[in-house]
Amino acid sequence: MFFRRQNGRYRETDRVTRYKLIKSGKHWLRASTSLFGLFKVMRGGVDTTQVMTEVVEDKVNHSITGLDIIRGVVTTGAVLGGAVATQTKVFANEAVALEKTLDKSDVLVANDTVVLGTTNASNSESSSSLSESASKSESVSVSNSTSASVSASPSASLSASTSTSESVSASTSTSQSKSESESFSVASSLSAEQSTSVATTEQSSSPSKESTNLKIDSAVLKAAEIDGKAGANVAKATSDTTSLVGVTAGAIATTEVSAKQQDENRKKLTKLSAEMGEYLAKAVGLPNADSAITKVNAAVTEIEKALADPTSDLTSVVQKATSARNSIVNAVLGAHSGQRDSRNGQAIERGTSPRASLSSHGTTASIESGRYDRNSNEVVWRINMHANSALHHVGLIADVDPNTTITRVTFNNGQEMEKRGGSGNEYVYDIRHDKQRNLEATIEVYATVNDKSATATLDARVATSSQPFTSADTFGDDTPSMHNEVATRVSHAPRMSRSIAVPNRAAGQSRAASNPPRITMPSDVTFYNDDAVTNFQIQLRDDRGMDRISASASNAIITGITSPNYPATSRRGQGDLWAYDYRGNRTGYQTSRNIDITGTVGRKGTAWEPYRPGTYPLEYTVTDIDGQTARAVTNFHIKGFNERQNPVSGATVAVNDKTNLSPTERNQVLANFKAANASVLSSTDYKKGSEEGSISVANNGDVTITYRDKTTDTVTNNVKYGVEKTTEHFYAVSDEPLSNINPRSLVRPVGGASDFPSGTRFAWKQGQAPTMTAMGDRENPRTAILTVTHPDNTTTDLTYNYRVYQKIETKTNNRVTGQFYAFKAASGDRTVGGSYANNIGGDSYLYINNPSLPSGTTFAYEYRLNNNASAPLNNRTGSPKFSDVWHTTADSATTHRTTYTVKATYPTGRFGSPSAQDRALTSETSFTYTVVDPVAKQEYVTTVGNTTPLNDIIANPGNALKNSDSRVVIPTGTTYEWVSRPDASAPGIYKKEVKVTLPQGSADKAGNSTNVPVTIKVRPNPPRIADSQVKLQGGLPNRSITVTDVIPGATVTLTIGTETFTKKSTGASVTFEPSELKRVTDTNNGLLPTGNVTVKQEMVVRDPNGSNVTLQSDTSSNIITKENVSPNPEFEIYVKNNGRWEKLSPKNNVRPGTRFLQETKLRLS
């Protein structure tokens, strides 16, 4: 350690410097951090200060750039007329710590912002004193001074005393004067973050422990009571004192903000903006949130402006944003969680029972203190509840500690509630009650505790519902959780007031030496708003003396109710029951005290502020000087004006939608209500001077009258549903589905509404629905009744006249409907057989019932020829003849099978004359019209005498025919017969006819018929060559060939090799003589050659058209085989002698001088 004087004011005790390199762009900078201690002796105390400086040196200039950021943590203690000791660590980005002489404005209460904390120091007593001072200052809230239930916590003075004894501290505080000891108090309205820091400081009594820095705005450091003398003492004390408080505050005001701090502040602002946005969305529509929302909006604007300016100091913006964030959080939590006071946003400490509050359904509840029976180990809690317009189910959800078991729960006079759910230590009970309007009830919870129990704990909620409560999830708009604890095994510690300790009794001293105090209050009082409170007194009695009376934190602060003689002193605050002399010195304790509760309910002076009706338990506890207590509760019942008024409904108004009335309908309901309730509206409950209630008409017609005290009565059943008929009559078509007539189209809403309310139903009355049978033109209209069922299940019956037209239909005959057949005309209107192509007729009435349609009805044909989807749609209007569209005769004749749709158009729409909104009624029918063109499938060919190829068509004439267009099938039921039966007795071409008769179908005439020709060709049979004519005949001379099975007159063609021979027959056979075969034997030495031989025949006949046609038979064949007879040859020899041939005898076949066989000719015979 070394000492160095600083202008004679400080001594530097030590210094530690550390260096580090920082990259800035392309350059490395050296940063040094120095921590040095300062020592200063002050009046009556010692100030030890540590100052840390951070210096960043660039590569060129090593001089200090100035103050970028100052973070000061100053802990300052102030005692009037005493000395000052500070224990401080200051961090600054500056090589030299600035010093400033403290003037009068630099005292703690005069600064806007200070930074408090502790650090290590040799003066442990100063640290302890500071910690104790901070703990006391946290408990006092000056804002509570305006409450009727004032906190009795004493003001804690900021003290520099080094003693930790409470009694010594009290004596030191009073050494100056009584007024000085009460001169300062610290408000407890810190944010949640600040409160946590204070709690940390409160427990820090060790001088070696360094606490977390706590930043406190001066707005929360308020003087509870400062008189002139105290102010003078403060000024005098501060004039001789120097401190680093002003150093820190002055440095903050004159320093530029570093980039690092700017980044941190930007991050803070980002987080704060997100939190404010989150809670801002939750705060919409909440009570008492307007100021917080305005504060948030202002903070957001500040943030936007600051972030837009890169050179702006964000520190103040962070402070404003933090404050705005805290405000909006308090507003939301105070409205939602039930754990914050909606008047000031402060957290409410958990007490023996919570402050009574109302749910959105007007349900309130409170727990009376539980009672414990040591003999049975039973704990009983009593819950008083009140519900406005209670629903029929009451539910209780109760949580107890693990050593407590709920055995049963009773409701009003011992009715058992049913356990419906819960698990572990959670219980859910339900009961249905029959109370009307408001409900006053008492729930008793019975539980047993085990041997491990020291305290039985109950957390409970109650609610009402239209459905049974089965689990915690079914509790929606219930009361806030109520908490109560009952000691079961452990005796309570000796009682101590906040200001003076009551010593424990000597060991073995009997409690009988002092009787418990007594407190007497009425169990129940009942008033209406604007009633004067009378006969309400709290009587306190004790044999030795009373210490104080305290009000429960759950007591409601009822407007207009006060206690003019409630005990209170400036020394010990509210509830002080000590006795004092005229100098304020305690002379003893009061043993008797009567406290009057007076005032006018809901009237604050002359201002009318009615308090919400309900039951509010007012609980007070008196404590005697021996620490014994007594408790009493008065159930303060406030009744509403609605409980003594009974408005009635006015004349019922017919409306379209009972859940959504029009303005006109609501005005009518209001007028009717006022007329029926004139006496109510003239009473003082509704109007008194300038104070007047209001009347509103809901969308469903319910009238709500709000009295002066804000209570309401709602009158229902002011309206009924009404409907109107859109027409007196309607029209239908016979056999039309009843569903085609939309009942809704026959009715319209009343009052010009555009639609009926959801849930409106329409149905024909049983037995009165329309009957869809056709009526004649002269028949009187029929009647039908329509029933309209409204959303509330009331009904209205409407009667209508109606007429049913005959629908258009196709003909039915022989139980066949809509099937008609005809032949395609070959020429004009005749078939190839000469009969009419259509024997039914061309008028439409032959196919449909158009004569039965009502007068003024027209019809039209619509079709696609041959039902071809790609064919054009033909439409013929004007009630035409069917022959205009049938495609059967003349040039339009074609074979087809087409479905014709006939559409009838009636003279009226559903409700009368046709219009764009009410199209003319129509009906339609269809029938199938088939036009066939039967022809022979083929020309049938056979040979004479062979009927096998004809047997099938001879037996089944229809098999010989087909329709000329294969796409059109000849209808089933068509019959066929031969006019002349085919045969094959003679060759020729014959025309045979099949009579085709179509089915009758739906026509009233017999089926049409025509003759269809079939050609039969009979060819000659092939002739035959017998084996005897050709077998073993090859190589023999002088052979003929005979052909048999020849038709007389036919031409027979014989082919041997390549040679063909023809010969006309005159009989049944033809013989080709050797001479006729000479062309083929000459080439084979006069012999019949071997090989194949074929034969056929043909003849000329006349066909049915009179033309000559050649009929040729098939070819038959055989083989000429070689003969097998042994030859016996004879030779003749001719010799050429001198150019002449001479026959040479075998006997002298050689002559002298003759050259033999040189020129010889051998003849074989």
C-alpha cells in the first residue's frame, strides 16, 4: 500500500493497471484498466473509494479521449446532525476521476438518479447499518396513506448508526427530536426488478459481501413528513460534507455515450419494445390501463426518434421505456392475476384471506378463519359466497397441503356437495341449487390432518355455471384464489409489534394470568347504496391492556364508509392502542375502546360513487400487550336497488330475428317498456336529482334497466317472432317432388329484413301438405298449410291456395312406355316392300299426351339424331308435329334410334305470371323412336341339291338379315318369316323374301311389317371322271374319256396337261373320243399320256333382274396312270436304197454290199 495526496483531499492507497489489445478497423489499440483506492477522512467517519478507469490508446495519440461512460455506484447514509460515511466503487472510462463539492442540492432526496450499492471495506459497522436502513425503507408505502385501511408499518429513517440493536437505534433516532425521527421514509413503489434488488440488500449484513448494484429513481424516494426544522438540519449537515454522489451525477450529465453503451442500450430497447408490445396487446380493454397505454405509446415514440438519430443518448430513453414497461406490466397483472392492487399496481402480500373481489358474473367469496379440533384432528373452513344472477351449479375447487385430506363439503344448511373430480391434493365439488336471481351461500370444507401436519393450508376458488363442474378446467369466471392457514401442531412464537418487542413470559408462567382480548362486532349488517350506516360499532376490551387493532388486508374499502374515531397516532400509526400523555409519552395501554363505523354507502361527500352490491367480510384483529389476539368478522351486505324493484315487460313486439333486432324494432320495444314501467322510472332508485340510471335494449330485445347504484334488472320476453306470406297461391306440376316447392320461398321476414334468423325452420303441417295429383282447368284450387318454426321453437301457421298442372307424358301401351318403331322409307313414305314406313302416324298426340295439358301450354322437341353426343342439338318449338322431326320418310329418311325429349312450358310460374324472378313452370318427358332398314346380310350360294348352307336361314329367316346401319340395332321382338322358302333343286339365281314385323311398342296400332329380299344362288355340281376311264390307261392308244354327273345342256370342260377340251352335254354324261383327244395323243406317239386330268361344267341362267349370268361348277380331278400290259412288238425294217426306202424282210435282212442299219427305219407295230 502506498499513499499519495490528491490536493490534500484524498490519499491514493493502491493502484492496479491491466492492459489488453482491441481490434478497431485495421488497427490494434491498447486499452488499460486501472483500479485505484482513495482514502478520505470526514467528520465522524471514513470514506474509502475505489475508482476504476479504462483508457483506450490509439496507435498515434495516447492521450485520453474523454469520458465515454460513467457507471457510479454510491451508497450514502444520512443522519440528521450526524456524520456521513460512504463506501463506494466508481467505474469510469476516464484516466482522472472528477471530484465535486456537495452542495445542498446534492443530497439524496434532491437527485433525479443515483446508483446505490456496497463494496468491500474495513468499516463493517457502516455496511451493516446501510443494509438495515435499506430493509426498513422497503416496507413503507406513502401512497397507502389515503386508504381507509392504513398500513401500520412505521417509517424507517435513513440512519448512519453503526449499532445493529433495534432498541439502541430507536434511542439514537429520538436523540434529536420526535419529529426528526420520522422525517424520512422510502416509498415501496419499486418495480419488480428493483424490489428484488432491495431484498438482496436487506439480507446483506456481512461487511465482506458485495451486493448487486441497484438503480433507484428519485421519484420513488419520497419524504413522508418533512417539517422546517428537519429541512434546516439537512441543509446544515450537507454543507460540511463532500461525496461522490455529485461526481457521478455531474459526470453523467456531461459525458458522451460510448458506442459500446449505445449497443447495450439498443439491445435493451429491443427487449423493452418486445415486452411492451406483448403487454400492450393484453392491456386492450382492461380497466385502469389507459394511463399505462398512453405511457407506452409515448415511450415507443421516444424510441423511434432516438433510434433514428445515431448520435442521441439512449440512456434516458431506456429509463423511460423501462418505466413504461413496468406501468403496462402492472396494469395487466393487476387486472388479470389478482395479485396486484388495481389502484396502484403494487403486489399484494398473501394474507389469511384475500381481499373480496367480483368475477365477471358478480361472484364474490371469502374464507373465514379455519378452526381446528385437536381431539378429532379435524379442520373446518367456512366460505361465504355471493353471486348475482347465479347459474344453477355451484362449484368448489380446493387445494390442500399434503398432510391434509378433505373428507366432505357441505352447502347451505348441511347439504352434501358431490365430489366430481380432482387428483392428488386437488378436490372439485359440485352441487345444483334452486335459487333464483342472487345467491347467498355458505360452504363448509371439512378436512382431517395427519400426525406430520403443523399447519393446514387451503387454497379455494368458487364459481357458478349452467353445467356441472367436473374438473379444474371447467372453472372459468371464478373468484380469485382464497388462501387460509390453520396451525395444527406447533404453537405460535411470541408476538411482537413492529415498533416495540413484547418480551416472552418467564418460563412456566401461566397464560391464565392474562385473559385474551375481546372484540365485539355485529355478525351481519345490510344496507343499500345511499343508506346511512348506523348501529355499527367495534367494541374492544382487555383486562391488562391492548397493543393495537389491525384490519385484514382483505377488507374492502367501501366508498362512503369511515371511522371517525379509529385509533391512530403519529408515533405508531393506525391501530395504536397505547395511552399517551399530552407530550406524546406512553403512559400505559387502553383496556377499552369503542370504534364507530359511520357514513353513507356509496356517497363520498356529495359525490355519488355507488359501491358494487355484495357481501364484504370486514375482519379486525385486536392484540393485547401479552401477544394474545382476538378476531371478529362483520359481513357487510350491500344490496342493490334491483333487489327492491320489479320491472315488467311491455307490449310484445313482432320481430324477424329475436336475437338481432333492427333499430326500429328496438325503439318500439323501448317505448313499450317505458309505458309499462312508469312508476319504476319515477322512483329515486332510478333518478334522484342529476343522478339518473339508464335503459338499454339489447339486440335480442331484452331490456336492461340500470339503476343509480349501477345494479341492473333485465326484462325478457319483450318480442316474438313474426313472418309474412310472399303470395296467397302457388302452382305445381303433377307428380312433381314436394321438395321442389321450397317452403322458404313462400315466406319473407317482417320489417324488411333480408333473411330469417339462424335456426328458423319451414315444414308443411302434418296432413296439410300439397298433394301433387293433376287438376282440371275448372277444378277449384286446393289449400295447404305451412308451419314456420322459429329459433325459440314457437310456430306460425300460414295457409295457401294452390293448383297442380298435368305434366307432359309419353304414351304407354301393353305396359310399354315411350318406345316407337318404323322402317326407313325407300321412296316417299313407302318401304322397299311397298308398305308404309311408319304405320303409327305423324301427329304428336300419337306419341305424347299434349291434349291433356292446360290451356296456354306449349311444347317443343329436343334431340340429337341417333343419340350421337357429337351431333348438333336439334330443337323444334311451337308444338310441332312429330313427323316434322322423325327422319323416317322423304329426303331426311335414315335409319336411327333417337331419344326425343319433349318439354312443356306452362302459362304460369310458381307464384303467378312468369317473370325473370319467377320462371314459367315446365315439365318434360322423353321417348325413343327407332327407324330400321333391314337388308340381306349376303348372297347365299349353294350347289344343286345341297341345302346345307341354307339350312340355318331356312329355319331362322332373321339370321339372313341385318340393319343397313350396324349402329342401329333391330329392336328385340321383331319377327321374321319366309314368303317363299329357299331350295336347291336346280341351278340358278333366286330372289326369296323375308317378312319382317316390328314390335308394337307403345303405339296403339299393330307392329309395322315389310318384305325384305334375300338372293339365293344355286351352282351346278362338279362333273366326275370315273376311275375306269383313267386308271391304267396311260400309254395305250385309241383311248376315250367319259364324264358323268353332267347337267343336260351344260358345257363340260376337260383339261389334260395343258390341253383343254370342251363339249356341250346333251344328257347326263359326255364322252371325249380319241379323235377329240388327238391334240394330246399326237404328242405322245398316239398314246394317252399319264398325269392329272380335270373336268368342270357351266351353264347360263337368268338372274332376278332378267340378266344372263353364267353359273360354273367347281372342278373335279383324277389321275391317268400308266398301263401294265406286257408288250408283243412286231418290227418292220425299211432300208434306204438309192434314196428310196425299201421294206426289208427279216429273212434276208442282209445283202451283200449293203451297209446295214446305217440308214434303216424301224417300225414297231
